[in-house]
Amino acid sequence: MARKFVLGVVVLTLAVFASLSCAEPKGEVEGQSIPFLTGIEIRNPDIAAEYGIPGYLEILPAGSSEELYISRGGEANTTILLHFVSYTAEITEIEVSIDPKDALWISVSYSILDAEGNIIGKGVIDVNQLVSYSPSGRVVVKAGESLPVSMTIRVPADLPQRISESWIPLGAVGIRADVPVLSEIGKLKVMLDG
């Protein structure tokens, strides 16, 4: 009799474990991957809400020009706008960090040539060193408002002459927030003049 009871308990235990292991999980699964969302999807409040995105910071050029002409050893200024869009009434402002030296390092490489045109080395332009902002540091941007920021780009005087036809692509170097940052200034180019 005891043997039948133990056998019954073992069979019942196996049946319970088998049913639990075959059951579909309820609710969210921890460790689930989040897909890459494009700017179009982040700008859609319904899609953003689905992924827990409370809003976004948009960086816009204040002017219409996409090219800044700068001489070697010179600099140019342009104004960009930081605009915060909030999807929730609880978030009325965000803190934004503006520091190009505290960001992913962006470099552009070029070949150094001898008099005959042979490659004798490689030079590097560190874009982070060429950009500065005013204001910089930590700033607050209120929901629905735009904060103008002056962006200064300088070009080293010792940049080789043969790079005159090249351009240095710029983006929102060193602008970060606790929400997605969508930059529309990626088309801005520094054209080397002379």
C-alpha cells in the first residue's frame, strides 16, 4: 500500500512539472531583446509608449545652410536648437549634458603623401576636439520648448593643403540625455576653404 502511495506521488509530481514546463509564460519575459527603433518610430507616441519611451530630444539646425566654409586656422559658428518632446505629463523637463569631450570619439583619417604622391603616413582629425558649445555642461530643456545652442567648429591651421576639397561631417557630438536623442544636423558639413 505504501509502495502504491509513493508511486502515485511520483507520477503526480512528474505530471505537475511536465505541465509547468510546457505552459507559455505569462507577462513579459525578462531579458527580452528590444528592437532598434528609428527616429520615425520614436516620434510615434503609440510605438514609443509600447517600448516605454517617455519622449525624445530633437537637435535641429536653426538655419537652412548645410555647409559652413572655414579657412585653415579659422572657425565658424552656427546655432542649433535642442527641442524636448514629452509623451507624459509627469516629465515636464529633462537635463541635457553638452560636452563633446565626454562622448564617443569621432575621427576622420587621411593619408600623408610625399612629394611624389606616395603615402608615407596617416593623419587623424579628431572631430570632438574641433567642436565646442555655448552653453555647455548640464542644461535643462522644458517640454515643448527649444533651447538655442551656439556650436563653434574650428579647423586646425596645420591641416594639409591637399585636403582642401574634403569635408568633415558633423553631428550632435557630445549631446546626451536620458531620452533618445534624434539629430537632424547630420547633414551639416564643414567645407575647407583655401
